[in-house]
Amino acid sequence: MSVVKFNAVVKTDTHRVWQTLSQFGRISEWHPAISSSEIEENQPDGLPGCKRRLVLGNGDVLREQLLMLDEGNLSFSYRFIESPLEVDNYVATVSLIPLTEKNETVIVWQASFEARSRHETQKIEEVVMDLIMSGHKSLADYLQQQ
């Protein structure tokens, strides 16, 4: 099993970061790789079990299911249901850590998965890291503009 981790700071208070990230179905507003996103079957956004359908910039579809959203611990997890990536058992967790006496937040990104081909493991780890890093950068930019 591969695990990809990325921790970084955004210069925004934790409450604003949480408000943005916990809106599971609105990721296309800030993630550059996602051209549209919606919660399926009129389920409530943020309810564990809800599913989001993402259309990527190249037209590929990615479907994800929210596994857990813990407002008290500022954390949520989701899994891939359908993905153009050649992975199985993909689960991602995002957690926020408020920096005491600062208007900044550490975001802890983590994804675990199994590459379907051992020969492609490193390449897929790099793709996942690039997605996380580009998502983090665009989230930080989005929050600065708000």
C-alpha cells in the first residue's frame, strides 16, 4: 500500500479553511484539475455516505464517497468509487491544525492506495502528490482572494 503525505500552511484562519473544505460538493470552485463537481442523488452535502461526481479538465469522471466529516476535529475522509487512476482502495484524509495566536492553518493531506501495477507505483504516487500539491496551492490562492 502506498501512502502520500503533504503538510503545508495557508495564511487564513482555520474557520474559513474549514468552511471551504467541508463543502464536499464544491471542490470545483477552487481545485484547478476539476471543471465541475456535484453531489449525486440530491444527498445533503457533508453527510457521510454522500457521493460527489467530479469532471476533470480532460473530461474524465471521478466519483468519490464521503466516509467521515468530523467538525470537532476539523477532519474528513473520502474514498474513490470510480477513478481514471489505476488504483484500488484509495482513501484520502484532510485535517486542519490551527496555529495558535496566528491567522494561519496547517493542512495535513494524506492519501493511501494500491497501484494496480507494481511497475507504476512510483508514477502514481507522483501523480497523487501533484494533485494534492496543486490542490493545496489553488486552495491557498482561492482563500486569499476571498
